Amino acid sequence: MNSFPWLTIFVVLPISGGSLIFLFPHRGNKVIKWYTIFICIFELLLMTYAFSYYFQLDDPLIQLTEDYKWIQFFDFYWRLGIDGFSLGPILLTGFITTLATLAARPITRDSRLFHFLMLAMYSGQIGLFSSQDLLLFFIMWELELIPVYLLLSMWGGKKRLYSATKFILYTAGGSVFLLMGALGIALYGSNEPRFHFETSANQSYPVALEIFFYIGFLIAFAVKSPIIPLHTWLPDTHGEAHYSTCMLLAGILLKMGAYGLVRINMELLPHAHSIFSPWLIIVGVMQIIYAASTSPGQRNLKKRIAYSSVSHMGFIIIGICSISDMGLNGAILQIISHGFIGAALFFLAGTGYDRIRRVYLDEMGGMATSMPKIFTTFSILSLASLALPGMSGFFAELIVFFGIITGQKYLLMSKILITFVMAVGMILTPIYLLSMLRQMFYGYKLFNAPNSYFFDSGPRELFVSISILLPVIGIGFYPDFVFSLSVDRVEAILSNYFYR
Amino acid sequence: MEHIYQYSWIIPFVTLPVPMLIGAGLLLFPAATKKLRRMWAFPSVFLLSIVMIFSIDLSIQQINSSFIYQYIWSWTINNDFSLEFGHLIDPLTSILSVLITTVGILVLFYSDNYMSHDQGYLRFFAYMSFFTTSMLGLVTSSNLIQIYIFWELVGVCSYLLIGFWFTRPIASNACQKAFVTNRVGDFGLLLGILGLYWITGSFEFRDLFKIFNNLIYNNQVNFLFVTLCAVLLFSGAIAKSAQFPLHVWLPDAMEGPTPISALIHAATMVAAGIFLVARLFPLFVIIPFIMNLIALIGIITVFLGATLALAQKDIKRSLAYSTMSQLGYMMLALGMGSYRAALFHLITHAYSKALLFLGSGSIIHSMEAILGYSPDKSQNMVLMGGLTKHIPITKTAFLLGTLSLCGIPPFACFWSKDEILNDSWLYSPIFAIIACFTAGLTAFYMFRVYLLTFDGHFNAHFQSYSGKKNSSFYSISLWGKEGSKMLNKNLRLLALLTMNNKERASFFWKNTYQIDGNVRNMTWPFITIQNFNTKRIFSYPHESDNTMLFPMLILVLFTLFIGAIGIPFNQFNQEGMLLDIDILSKLLTPSLNLLHQNPENSVDWYEFVTNATFSASIAFFGIFIASFLYKPVYSSLQNLNFFNSFAKKGPKRILWDKIINVIYNWSSNRGYIDAFYAISFIGGIRKLAELIHFFDKQIIDGTPNGVGVTSFFVGEGIKNVGSGRISFYLLFYLFYALIFLLIYYSVYKFII
């Protein structure tokens, strides 16, 4: 194929473009904002162009590969490459980050640093999703932690330092295990460290060692994903972060955990995965119920949405661990779909907060009359989040259900139990989402503030929410948009489990 | 003929552009879209009438030659799994699509006037069109997944429309309740669908039935599991059709605008459960236990609904309970295996109940002008009465609807209900006795509604005696925005509703007696009557506009004549054989009738007449009791509590009073079921949420926080230790040296 280093450009472009921001003359924030948005859009368009011309959808192998030796004595390569599975998250990253920069336009304080950090995150995330090397994966994993920490601790809410510290401790703690696992895999059975995914995928380990590695990776990804009981950083972080950061956190960062779970745990350690998956399914089912029933007890709006994200992550875990074609497809679809829906919900909650300056649900009420547009979009997205048919969330959950039903790994009784409990989550979800809507918008309540008139969302906010809404509905009507990307790759991944 | 079927996939999608356009318009260009207001009603009616013509044509085709047409597209292509999207045209579909479109058009027409002053006029039409889209999609769907999709979509439409007036706290509670209750049913439906897929590997109805039959025939299935799946599937129908354990949402759903109650919560959406059971009838038939369960749930609902309707004050609520009871009849008929009777009752009931609801909407519309915009008042039957004089046309229509629902012979519901009652005698005498008794109850409560509303004196002037001081939010304003102004300046209340037509607001409230064509508009601003209690001029309700009366008249025609499609006209064909040619039987394949194994002699006129006389006499008995109790005593105060009229009757009146009190309490407390749910489920979930939140915060989050705090203190301690003073270090050094020496010494001693 062509040898043009597309992926390297995608990884390097945002951060290098971002570092140019510091060279700008002091002439107001406007230039910086436009510049950042320009870079984001340019990157997104470039990615779309490159993928549509140089990426074959029906090829399950790694494509657009690049392989440069980076550190000589260490045998460390700059290896990039994408396949059908990582294509979706990369495009999602581009899309959500662009919208997040657009959503961050009200930010005026220290906007140089802010926008640089956004672009740095962009690079880190794309680098993560496209890296084909364990050590590079780890480096990218760490690279995107620092911008999040700074974004959180500088532009957050009142308790931002507490949440930022909690975030960095949790994730850095998880990264230790990731590094240990990576080094372990690389050093096993040879004197030279080998970090390449493909060589490690073809290697087989003693079962005990494999389980050991698996646990290490699992802890790292469970923090990020999050899987209970390692989820408590998430509500705090989401509750305090600025909403543009929240969009990135909910839309992309959480997906990195799920991505790693498939990319490393499933592909590299198949035996351990089939040993662990029943337990993980139980954890996933518990997570759905647990988070969905914690959520109604939250007074803080953003925390409530954050718990709903935790609950939805449960479906991804179940899909990944069902070890069936459909389950994994459903998990990928859920990754994409929740990326859109979660980001949009946090965005809308943030814009609502900008206007009424209240975070507690029981202080709100009757906002529908003054802000009909926010009300409309918020209702539609809440309905999407509770898996209304015609939206993407429904399909993802349905296919995960089918994955469990058709999976050959589990017995009838356990299947019945799992589906039953998952479906209970389906009852709990509307309870907290709709009561959130009711408390915010419905009813009639005069605010104590003398000036109780709020602006409805302007064209920028409307644009952001509609442009998230369109793919949500589009996938809901025609889920093959996402399936066509991932079907072949999923089959290739799963073939490991059946033909060994 | 073929080509009609070919294009029938378009049925659900014709009305889809309306909600899409209105929605986009309202989001992007709100001002321009709102200016076009009435213009939007036209395309929605127009498109729906296209669908109506189309579906009538289809059903004529179906009558002529009953054949099932199915067309399928593949939707998602996965390796071992493909979802399909298709449409299935069979008699059931054609009947329901005609029903939906006819009632839908009439209701759209009606609501053009009913909602004309509402700020949410456009939103209303968007929701309505979206509802017809999804309902038509539901009835034309060809597989279970599609059914589930549209099932949820109609649920969401119902949610949006119940919460249409979202500034009312009650409405917002009601819509959430409706959605969550329906979701409980959907939970069952989804699990049932998944279970069936697991058993048969298919979603398509016809494949499904075929495979399932084979499996049953070869005895290859686990009966427990199959029954479980069927029960789960049925629970979807229970929730949607407001059957016994999950009926609680339907009465609350009456918070929505009245046209919605007519279309969704009486005629079409609540019939979706019946439709589902009818669609899966071939499946349910081979699992005998489930049929008994359906019949049992049906009869419980029939009885419960009727008893709960007995003492409701709110006119719409009593109609809602009556809907529930009638849906129970249909479920009962399905459970007994008389498919035809159930569908017949579905059709007749839909038209009669739509008529009744539109009639009640017209009454409410008239009463609102007098009593203010509060469902506590304008829908309160205690405050009505004597409306015959003021709104004669509505009265006639309402009376005809009432008579039909009671089962008085020439009207529609008589034919179907009679059929169900007859069949119930064949099925089980106990069920039949309950069903017949409930038929009497139906007549009783329907006439109670009628008499309280239209007979006697106009009671609205007694609203101050009604015991409730209304200081609720409704009395402020519907849309709330102008409410605060009103509190400051009482006389500014004419600006309460932001009307499109500004000139209407210029009428002053004293002009109520001005008699011209615009009385309706003029009296509208009376929303906050109680501010004027002292100087109010008594006014009387007025008949609604022609736009509202016209659909009611059409529905009256339907109520009069729709029974004809199920009446068997005996005719002799060329060979001189008795031929049964009622339209409904022609449509519905006779193989589905379980009870009448031999359709040739199903028409026995003598038997028919005796049965009909029996059921009609029960109805008349109910009417008689009702008129005995509720015939106004010309002392309006006594009308308020219906057992007051017994005050001077008979020596046994204490016992009688007690019985009546029990019934009254049972009914007005909604059978204590709502309270039970509120305590057990809602309270339970709240407690659980608090408990888990506590657990999450204290234990799961507490652990890392605890670790953090501990490490902080340890760090502080160490910092203190390493504070940098030489003497401190020396002390430590000496101390440890001493300890070392001691240990060394003791060990040394011990060894020696």
C-alpha cells in the first residue's frame, strides 16, 4: 500500500499544533479558540479522508502499519496500526474532542494552557487507540493522564483538588499494574524484550502466569473502565470537572479501559480470559444493578449521570466476556454509543449548570418553560440513554443480550439468570433518568433568585447537541454503520477461542 | 391487487415527516414555526387520511380474499445473526390500521380546536403524528423485535403526551409512573422474546409458530421454560393494556390532554396488549396453562376496573377505569379462545370509548370556562350536573356512547359484549357470572357518570362547598410564566395564556354574558376564579365549537353502525345452504376460534335472542339502580356524596351504609393498590438507593479515603520524627542502641 505515515501524523499533529499556541502573541482568547477548533476539525477531516481511502473494511488484519525503531538497545519500536476495532474509537475521539473544544468556548481563564491540554489529550488518545506496541500503549496511557489531571485541578469545581488527586492516585495506581503486566509479557521466554502485539498474541504462557498477567491488566483497565469496586473516582471526577472535560472523560477516557480489555486481555491472554469471563460477567451484572440503584440516591446531577455511565459500562463488560460474536459486537457498539450519549448528557448538564448555578437536583425544577431547547435535547438524550429503540443505546444493549443468549460458553440456567438480572437494570434505568428529568424540568417552581430568567441554548450549544444526536439516531436506525467496521475483526479475535 | 400490498410498507412512514419537520422547526426556527401554527395541523390530517384510505383499501382486499402478505428487508447483517425489518399484512393488521387511522383523524380534527389556545399546540401535533407512526408500525410489524421497537416507541409517545402539561407536578409524576410501569412490562416482553429466540432461533411470526409447533409436537421443549417465556411475553401485554397488577398507570394517565386519552389511552395504544396476544395467539393456544392465566387476569381486571370506577369523582378517571374493565373483557375473550369476540369488542369499544372521551373533553372544555383550569374542578363530576340544557349536542353523543358501552341492543358494544358473555358461559360458569355481574356494574357506573353530569341542576356554584381549598399550582396558570404577574396584579389575568391571537385577550371578564359566536374564546381567560369569589357573576357552560362536535358526530355514526360488521346476516346461497357472511368472520380465519368448533351452526337465532335479552336486562337493571340512586333529589348538596341520599330510607340503613361506605372507600382509594405499590416498591427502591449510596460512600469510597488519611497521618508522624534536631537523632540513636544491647544481652544469656 502507500507508505505515507498517516497515523504518525494523526498522533503528532494535535500536540505539536497545540504547543504552537504558546508562541501566539497575547491577543485575546479568540484566536486561540479558533486555532484549536481549526486543528481539531482539520485532524478529523484528515482522519476521515485517510480512512476512507486507505482502509479496507473487509480486511481483519492490522492496516496502515508503521514501524520505526525508536530506542536501539531496548528494542523499542514506534509501531502504529489500526484495525476494524480501533477505527471506531479513533473516529469517536476525533468527533468528541472537536465538539468538546467547541463546548469549551466559555472558558476564559488561562485558555492557552487549557487548549494545549485538550490537544495533548487528543494526541494521547489517538496514540493509545492506534498503538501496536505494549510499551507505546503504556506511554500513551500515561500521556493522557497528565492533561486530565491538570484540566481537573485547574478548571474544576469547588472540590477539584480532592477529585484530581483521587483521579491521579487511582489511575496511576492502576498504571503500575499495567506496566508490570507489559514488562512481564515482554520479557517472558526471551532475553530480548518484545513488545509487539502480534508476536505476543501468538505466544502461549503457562496458565498460572497467564492468570497473573491477566489480573495485572485487569486491575489497570478496571480502574479506567470503571468496574466496581474501583469506580468511586468517577463520580467525584465527573462531578467536579468542567463539562468539556467531562465530555472527554465520559466519551473517550472510559472507553480506553474497555478497549484495553479487548485489545490486551482478550487478544493476548485468551486462556485466562475464558477462565475469568464468568466471574467478570457476574461483576458486570452486579455493576449494572449496583450503579443503577445508587444513582437515584444521588443529589448531584452530574454524579447521577456519572453513575449511569458506570451502569452502562456493565453492558460492555458483559459483552466482552460473553465470548460470542454478537456479544463482542454489542460491546463495541456500546462503546461508541455510550461515547456519544454520555458526552452529550454531560454537556447538557454542564450548560444547564452554567445558567442556574445549582448542582443539586432537589433545588431545581420548572426549567422547561424557560429553556425549552435544553429541555428537548436533554429529554431526547435521556431517552437514548435508557435504551429507547431508534437510538443507538437500544441496539447495543439488545445485541449484548443476544450475545449472552447465543454464547456457547454458559449453561442455560446461568444464561437465564444473567439476562434476567440485566433486564432488571432496564427497569431501574428509566427510574433514575426520568426522575432526573422530572426534578430538573418538570413542575413549576419559582427560583428564589429575583432574576429568574435564563437564556435558552444558543446556536453553538444547539449545534453541539444536535451533531451528537444525529449519529445516535443514525446508528439506532442503521446499526451496520458500526457493525461494518468491526464484524470481521471481531470474528478474527474470537477465532482464537474456538480453534485452539 | 398485488401492487397495493407492495406499497403497504409505506403505511407507518407516511405520517413521519410531520413530527420530524415540526421537531426540527421548533428546535431551529421556533418563532417562524410557531407562526405557522394552524398550517401544521393540515398536513398531519392530510397524511393520516392518505393512510386511512390506503388501509381501508387494504382491508377491503382482505375481506375479498383473505391472504397474508409479508415482505422483509434485511436490516443488519452479521455473520450468524441477521435482523430483519418487514411488514406483514393480514386481517388483524388491516382491522387495526383502519381503527387507528379513523380514530386518529377524528381526534386530530377534534384537538385542533381543543388545543387551539395551548402554547404547546405544535408539540401536540408532532407527538400525535409520531404516535400514529409508531402505532401503525406496531400493527404492521412482522417480527418480534420490530414489535418490541414500536412497543417502546408508543410507550414513549404516551409518556410525552401524559407529561404534555409538564408544569403540573401531578402530570409529571403521572408520566413517569406510566413509563416505569410500562417498562416493567417491557422487561417481561424483552425476556420473553429472547427466550423464544433461544428456543426457536427465529423472530418471524410464521417461522416461529411453525418451529414451535414442531417442537411441541415432537415434545422437544422444556415445558416449564416455555411457560415462563409465554408468561413473560404476556406481562408486556398486561402492562400496556392496563391489566390487573400493572393497571395503576392508566387512571393517572388521564392527566394528559383529553384527545390523547381518547386516542391513546382508550382506543389504540392500550389495545396494543390485546393486539400482541392476538398476534401470538397461535403460540399461546398450544400452551394451555397460559390461556387460563390470560382468562384469569382478564376476569380479575374486568371486576376490579368496574368496582374501582364506582365512586370516582373525576369524569376522566371513571372513564379510565371503565376502559380498564373493558380491556379486561377483551383479555378474557382471548383467554377463552374466542379470538373473534375479542377483536370485535376491541373495535366496538374503541369507537364508543373514543366517543365518550371526546364527549367528556367537550364537557371539560365547557366547564373550564366556568370553573378554571384545574382538573380538580373542571373534571369533577360533583360540580357538574344539569348540563343537558347547556350542551345538548354533547349530551346526545355522550348518551349514545354510554348506552353503547352499557350494552343496550342496537348499539355497537352490545353485539360484541353479548358475544363475550355467551362464550364465557361455555367456558366456565363462575367466570360467566362475574362477567355478567360486571356488565351490570358497567351499566351502573356509566349511568352514574351520565346522570351526575347531565341531569339535575348545575352545581358549579357550589364549588366553594366542595371542601377542598384549591390553592394548587394549577390555579396560577397552565404555562406558569405569567403566573407571578397575576399574583401581583389581579386584573392582569387576561394575559395569562399567551395566545396566538392577541385580540382574544382584549375581552374583559365582565363580558361573559355577551352572546355571540365567540363566547368560547371569550370566557377562556377565566382561570383564576377564586380570586373573584365575591363578585363573580354566575355563568353557564356553552356548547363547544363545531370542529369539536363534528368528530363526535362521526363517532356516533360509528357507534351506531360498527356493530354491523359482526352481526351475522343469514343468507342462502345458490345451494340453499345457510351461509354466514358477517364481515368480521370473513376477515378472521375461523381456524382460530377454539370455542366454536363447528362454525356452521354457530348462529342459532333462538339462543341468540335469549342470551341477548339476558345481557340487556342486566344492563337495564344496572341503569335502573343508577337512576334510582343518582336521579337528582333537587337538593344539590345531597348530590355531593352519593350515600347521603339514603339518609332517610329503611331500617337496615346502617348495614347498607356500611356496605356502601366500604365500596366507596375501596373505589376512591383505588382499591388500595396504588398505596401498596407506593409503600412497597417506590419506598423500597428509595430505601435501597439510600442504602447503596451509603454503602458506596462509606465503605467502597471510604476505604481509599481511609488509606489516604492514614498515609497522611503516617507521613506527618514521620515528618515530626525527622524534624532535623541533632539532639533528637542522638536520643533515638542511643535508644535503639540500648534496645539492641538489651536484646543481645538477653539472647546471649539465654543461649548460655
